[in-house]
Amino acid sequence: MSDLLARHRAVMPNWLALYYTDPIEIVSGKGNRVVDAAGKSYLDFFAGILTNMIGYDVAEVREAVERQLSTGVVHTSTVYLLRGQIELAEKIARLSGIPDAKVFFTNSGTEANETALLLATYARKSDQVLAMRQSYHGRSFGAISVTSNRSWKNNSLSPLNVHFLHGADRHLAQFKGLSDAGYIAACVDDLRHVLATGVSNDVAALIAEPIQGVGGFTMAPDGLFAAYQEVLADEGILFISDEVQTGWGRTGSAFFGIQNHGVTPDMMTFAKGLGNGFSVGGVVARGDLMDGPHAVGLATFGGNPIAMAAANATLDYVLSHDLQANAARTGAIILDGLRAAAPRFPIVGDVRGKGLMFAIELVDPETGAPAPALAARYMEETRSLGLLAGKGGLYGHAMRMAPPLTLTEDEAREGLGILVTALENIS
């Protein structure tokens, strides 16, 4: 493994992050477990950054891809009719709840967010965009401009004029002690103030993650985006919900994360889990917005036959097995268990989440300050105990986890036991 790591460092950029002091190579997977090159097995609680949504070696997905491969057609591009793309778009349009919805497929969430921003700025004839503090929307030029996390921003240059809002930052002194209703009211007051002071004439859109991924699964209280949307609607401002991490039933309480707020946005972006490891992303939007741009467009690889075969099979599996309900059930086992255990550990600053999307925030036990070094230790400890987790948060101090939606109740209890044991070992 040291040889492979050396080769990696010789040809890959230094900023390409690797987990663990001794990075691992995953060589096989089955169900909700993976095996590394040394033969060690892990319960996977990060799923390739929320991408292996229904686990590994799923027969329905594998067989769908093999059927498409057997035709000899791996790629044709969007200049030809693509049956699988049309079928998947029909399903997504129906599930979205967006009136007269149309769908455009891309290869990733970054591309999806770029597309949504293009549609919004074109429709509104404005480069002004609202986004959320602590957000992350991708690594491209436009996506970075609406990202509000210094660790992920390479420069201040931007094709957009962006203003950042409150909504997932209740740890700040001015919001501590506020009820959900009080916090929502304060955030709406701030939105109105931004519109009165920080912008000029029309604003194109607000783009927001219902639960912030890289932000460490921080989230606005349910109802905030409904209150925001009332203000946006008065101004004609569009609302883009970034569902790259929160879509397809992961929160347990709604099929798309924004539905927890009782909101139907103008557009939703998606990616990651839909292909269960195959590259697929996209935008579902009101038909008038999607049809608006006058220039010709296409996606050479977006919505290709192989990705569409995998995505159709994955979405059908999610729906036929009611994995949203499973996310609610198994997520409750883990979240309830973590919340019950947390008072024993002064290093736990917060336990938060919805469904199979949850995080543990680690802090200095004396000061309560974010403790990224403790998070790094916790990562190593969970790995040694046979569980893969992710890391995030504004200060790199939150352990964020999102197991496959196929997690069983026994696996949920097993994972919970590992997480609590790891807390005991580093406390």
C-alpha cells in the first residue's frame, strides 16, 4: 500500500484529499460492507460520499447495466433519442412535484448546479444570487462562487454577484437560545435587510441545501425555507434546492429534503446516489425555466445509456423497497442511540441529522471550541473498529455519516455500537 500511496502522490494533485493516516484501497463490496486491499472488512457509513445509495453488488443494478452493455451501445449522446433517459426523466418529473417539470441530465452535482444557475440568471436577466452561509455546491468556477466555506474556496473571483444568508448557523452568539420560531424570524429579517441594502433590482435565485453536506450536516429548522420562499415570491426570486445529498428519501421524513419545509422549489438539482456509483446528475425544473435559454445545448456524456440503466434500476429499487421508510426506521435507531449516549461524553458538542444522514460534532471538553484534531482521531478509531465514516463541518470537526438506504436494523445497531465505543476510546 505504501508503494501505491507513493505513486498516488507522484501523479495526483496535493489538494486531492485522502482519508486516514494510512489511506486504504477498497477492492470489493457486498451489501453495505466493503473490503480493503489488506482484507479488512468495514461497515460502510459514508457510501462513497453518499453515492452508493443502495449498497454494493446490487443484482438489479448490475443486471440492468449488463443488459445495456450487451447491446454494444455504451454511448450515443443527446443528439439521439435515449429511451432510458426519457423514462428516468418521466419518473423524476413526477416525483419532484414541480409543475410541468422538465429534466436535464449531467454527469455530476457540480454540473447540475451550474446548469440551474444558468437557467435562473437567464430567466431573471440578473447575475445576483443568494446562497447560504457554510454551503457547498461544487468545485467549478460558478459553484465555488455560491459556496460559503473557506476551506473549499480557491479564490474570490466569481461570475456571479453573491450574497450569503443565515439559516444553518445557530451556533453564533446572536442566535443562541432562540427557539426555532425566533431563529426563523431573525433569519427572515436578515433576508429582507439584504434585499433592501445589498442588492440592486432583480435577484435571480436563492440556492440552498436543505441539509448542508460539507457543512457537517448542519441544517435550517423545518419551515425556514417556507418563510424564505414567501419573501422570494414577493420579489419574483427563484428558489433552487440542491438535493445532491438529501434526495431520494435519505432524510426518512421526505423524499426530497426541501419537502421537510413544505416547499416546492422552482428547480431541484440532484446527483450522487441516483446512479448508485455510476456518474449521473441533473436538474428538474419548471418547464418554462428549462425551455427558456435561446442557445442550442447538449450533454455529450450526461444521461448516457449506461448511467441511465443504473439510475433507472436504482430509483426503481428505492421505490419498490420503500427505502425512505427504512431510512426513517434505521436512522432513528442510530440517532436516538447517539443522543442517549452523548451526555456521557463532554467531547460531543452536538448530535444532529434526519434519517440516514447524521453527524457528531466534536469539541474541546473544556472550552466547547471546535476540535478538528479530535475528529481526526475519531476517524482513525472508527476505521480500526471496522466502520467507514466521513468528515465535514466549517472547522473540520464534525463526523458526518450517511450509510446506504438498505442498512438493516442489525447493521444500524452494530454501527451505533462502534460509534459509541470509538467515543469511549478517545475520551
